[in-house]
Amino acid sequence: MISPTSGIKPGAELVFEGFDTTNEPDETKQRDGADDINTGRNRNGVSGSDHDDSDDDDEDGEIELPDMHNDELIKEVLTKGVDLRLYSQQIEKELNVLEEEQLDSYEKHEQALLELDSEIRGCDEVLENMEKLLVNFKSSLGAINNDIQALQKDSLSMSMRLKNRVVAEKQLDKIIQGVVVPPEVVRVICDGEVNEKYLNCLIEVNKKIAYMRVHSKQHRKLKAFQEIQPELDRLCLRASSKIRDFLLDKINDLRSLNTNAHVMQSSIFLKYRFFNHFLIERHPEAAVEVRDTYIHIMRQYYLDHFEAYQRGLMKLERPVADKTDVIGMEEHTAKLSLFSSAKPVIKDKANVFNLGTRASVLDPSDPRALVLSIAGESSERHPFEVLFRSYNLALSDNATTEYDFIMQFFVSPKARQKITGSDMARMVFSHIFEPSIRVGEQFAKSYLETTFDALGVLLCVRIIAQLAGDLQRRLVPVLDAYVNSMNMLLWPRFQAVLDSHIESAKRLSSTYRSKPKNDTQPPAIVRRYAELAASLLRLNNGHSTHVVALSLARLRTEVQGFLTHVAEANSDKHMALVFLINSYDHLLTVLYENGFGEREEEVASWKQELSATVLEFAESELEKHFGYLKQFVVEAEQHSDIGQISSDGLSGVASIFNGEWRAQIAAINSSIIQSFSNFRTGTEILHAVLGQLIIYYTRFHSLYDKRCARRNNSSNANTNSVGSVCQPVGVQNVMVEIKKYRNNF
């Protein structure tokens, strides 16, 4: 019989169904029947080790016996007083029964254990084979790993060689592309027609030349560089020669007046501007020749066109003013003298001092210049500022186009980024446009030498200011000298024309003689001055030029002096005041109609003069119609004691006023209506006069009431008592009567 443990490896744990190998006898039973139990175990084939264990357990039980008192079962046995020997025998019997049951169970499962042992042996064989396979696989993996490492080293080596080859190929490709000129390109450059294809080939050749110049020192030992350099030089000379001839032929085509230079510039020269850039870099002598030829031809081209345009504009001029058109010139002196020209000069007299619609020339919404072919078909003539604006518009437009062309055609891209490029463009422009600019300056000089039109000159000044602003926005700095020159011509002439107006006012004041018939209407100088001042203020609005303001102040002073002189020459003070008021009112009316308020210095000055004169006129009217009342009030108020006022005087003044106050108020109203035709001014003057009347009469009533109060408080009556004083009309009654005249104007 095979032992149950044969074939089982150490450490293997076997579990049998129905056989509890963990049951151990109770320690109490071991203590009471240890010998019997050990004997039974030996008899039934239990190994001797069990006996040793039992002895150890006995020893342990004896040692641990005191602790077993804590066991509940032991406590229960001891408590009940059971006989331990009997109880031990009972336990032994139970153990024997259990042992027999276990042996029977083992015999029943013997076959299963044998089969299990066989299966385990089979598993051992399979595992042993698997171990051999895994060992072989491990060896194979090691060999593969070595192969992979070898392949990785080979791959890194190949990658490095490929990288070096690519770098070398790129460098060689750059050199080859930089120095090799295709045969087709050489053929086009040498024998081809100058066109777009030629342009593309020239660009490619220029790249080769540039590459050679940049890398010549680096690769000077290469034979390819040594061989290609002379060939490129000859190719460059051949290209420069053909380009020079092509550009000179096209430039010579500009000589005709019928040629539109701007069209050729945009369609030909700018299209092939690389040709000239190539000459500037590769053949400067040829580039200078092309530039000088262009300057010479375009200089004459613009001069011819601008001279023709200037002559055509002069035919369209409509003279506006001459030396007789000054504010101090009398109407009858503007006749033809014995030696004057018999041919009448057509002049727009209505606009000599009045700006009217002439300011529309400053409207930036219409940037068009006059076209001679269209303007010549019409009989319409224009003031000089319209012609001046047209010429300067044409000049600025052509200058802008030409400067832009010069910057693109004659300045290479490299030089364009430097200051030298801008200086070169200015130099070329200056040579081309210098005669045309002189034509413009002469055009202005010929007008300024004979004109006395201050508004026209100031309009030209504003046109030049607009021109300067437009050129600044366009970034065209080449006409700055022209703008400064125009200002140097225009401003002195403007000052001279205004000086002539000032001198005419002085001359008129010194030669004025009083007229036998009093004329209270504003003289011609007032109307002229008012229109001229309003026009100058309109043109100075937004500019605030000190020259204009100062000249207007001087002119205002002279006109004021003339009006004062005329008023003083009149023996009738009343009529003199009416004259001054009408003149001031006319001046202010013109200024108000042009949109100027009292914030304007010109308006504020004349408004102050008008207010002072109206107040003086009111005092004069009261002196004329109620002089007795005014004189009595002024004299009575000078007394320190109210009792010093004469009762007879109070009575006399009251009596006279009561009898004629209504008639005198009506006379004042009638006089003002006849003297002043302006409704607004007449109403203000009437209110001023009647207001002064109310003030004096109220003061008179106050004196009367105080004198009456003194009499009532006096204890002794005398001959000077005011008991017989006439009762004056109430102030309220006078005010009611005055209100009737409020709307007479």
C-alpha cells in the first residue's frame, strides 16, 4: 500500500472531506488521561511525533493551567463537580471513535488520492517541458536583442551619412543655382527683344551677379567661380547696353506735346523700372545718362504744358478791382481821366468789397482744375483766385505724380530706405520742375503787381495753405520752397492793398468838406468798409491770422476817425448823432448778416460805439423836448437841503409838463421815425429816449414828494409854502402813454 504522503512535495497541504486534522483533545482531558490517549494513538499507527507533541502539550497544559480557569467549559465542569477521571475516560472514548471514523474515511478516499498523485506527477512533467521552452525562448530573445542593437548602430551610421549628404547637396545646389546661367537666358539677354521675357531673364542674371559678389571671397578657390565671373561681366555689359538703348528710345518719345507722359510712366517706365535699377547698380554711367536725358526732356515737357496752361488761364481772367477801388474813393472820382485808356475794363463792381460766392473756390469737395478746351467754349470769365487755384491744382497733381514716379523709377529699393534716396528724388524733381515753378511764380507776380483786390489776394493765400496741407498729407515734400515763395509774394501785397484802403480813408477824412445840406445816411465808405471787414473776417475764420486782425484794427480806427470828423463838421448836433447812429447801425447790420456775433472784436467795438452814441442821442432828444425838466432836476438834486428847492420852480415845471408832455412824446416819436429807417434800431433808440424821460420824471416826482413832506412837517407856513404847487401828472400815467409807442416801428 502506497503511503498517503508519497509523491507529495514538502509544503503541500491536503484537505480530506470529513477528516478534521485540526481537532486536538481538550487540555483538561490530556491532563487526566494522557497515558491512555498516547497508548491508543500508538496502537492505531499514529506517528511518534504525536506523542512528543502530547508531552509538550502536557507540559504546556501544566504551565498554562492557571490560565485555563478562564475557559467557560472548564469553569462549568469545575462548577458542577464532575469526576474528572470519568470525564477523561469519556473523552478518550470519543477520541477513539473519531479516530476510527477518520481511518475509514481515509480508506474510502485512497483511490482519489492516488489519482491526484498521478495528476500532480503529470503536471510536474508539463511544467518541466515549459521550463525548457522558456529557457530556449530566453536564449532566442537574447540573440534577437543583439541583432537589434547591431541594426540600430547601422541605422544611426546611415542616418548620419544621409544627413551629411543632404547638407552637402544643399550647399552644392546653392552654389550651382547661384553661378550657372541657363543657355536660354544667355541667348535672350544677348540677342532677344527687350520685353517682359527679357525682364524676367535679366532678373535671373542679376541674382547670379549678386550671388557671385556676395560669395566671391568665400568660394574664390572654386574653379566654377573663376570661370563664370568673366562671362557674367560680359553678359552684364551686353544687358546694360540693350537696356540703355531701350530706355532712351522710350524717353525720347516724350518729346511730343501730344504724348501723355503719365500714361507712359505707368504703362512702360514703371513696368520696366527694374531696368533702371539694374543700371544704377551694375552700370552707373549708363544710369546717369538715362536720368539726365529724362530730366532734360521732362523739364521741357512740363514747361511747355504749364506755359500753355498759364496763357490759356490769363484769357479767362475777369478783373475785379483796380487802384480806384478803395473804400475812401468817392463815387464821382472813378471817372476816366484824360490820359486813361478809352477801352473800358470789365469789372465785377458788386464783388469788389463783398466776398459773396467767391469763397466757394476754397471748397475742397471739388478738386478739379479748369480745362481750357471746355472753359474756352464758354464766354464765362473768372476772378483770378479761380485761375490761381486751377494752376496750383495742376501743379500739385503733376508734382505728386512725378515725385512718386521718381521715387519708384530713379531710386533703387536699397537707396529708398535711406536718406540719400529721398535727396536723390528731390534733386531730380527740382531739375525737372524748376522752370514750371518759375512760371507759377511769374503768374502770381503779374497779377499782384496790378491788383487792388484784397479779397482776391487773401483767397490766394488760403489756396496756398490748402495746397500745403494736401502736399503734407500726400507726403510730397518737394514744393515747400514754392509754398514759401508764394506766401512771400502774397502777404506783402495783401498788406499793401489794405494800406491803400487805410490811406484812402485818411485822405478822405482830410479832404472832407461839410455840405450845406445835412445828410444823415451812411456814406459810401461805411458800406464798403462793412462789406470788406465782413469778407476778411470770413476768410480769417479758422485761421486767426494776426496780419488780418491787425490790418482790420487799423482800418477800423481810420473809418471811425472819418465818421467822427464828419459828425463834428456838422453844426447840427442832433443830425450829427443821427448820422453816426445810422453809420454804426449799417456796419453792424452787415456784420450780423455775415454771421458774426458780439464775441468778434470787430462787432464788439462798433457795438460799443453805437451804444454810447444812442445814449448821447437820448440825452439830446430830452434836452430838445424836455430840457426844462432835465435842467430843473439836475439843479434841484445839487441842493443839500430839500427845503432849498423853490416851490414856484416845482409848480412851473409841473404846469409846463402837464400841458405838453403828450405832444412832446409824439414829437419825439415822429422825429425818430423820420431819422431812422431801421425798425430794430429805431425801436431801441425810442425806448432809450423814453426810458431816460421816465428816469428824469421819476426823479422829479421824488423831489416833489419830498418837498411836500417837508411842508407838512413844518410848523410855520410862509410865502414859499408849496400849498399852491401844481399837482404833476402821475408817473404811471406817463408810462401808460409811453406804452402806446412801443410798436410804432
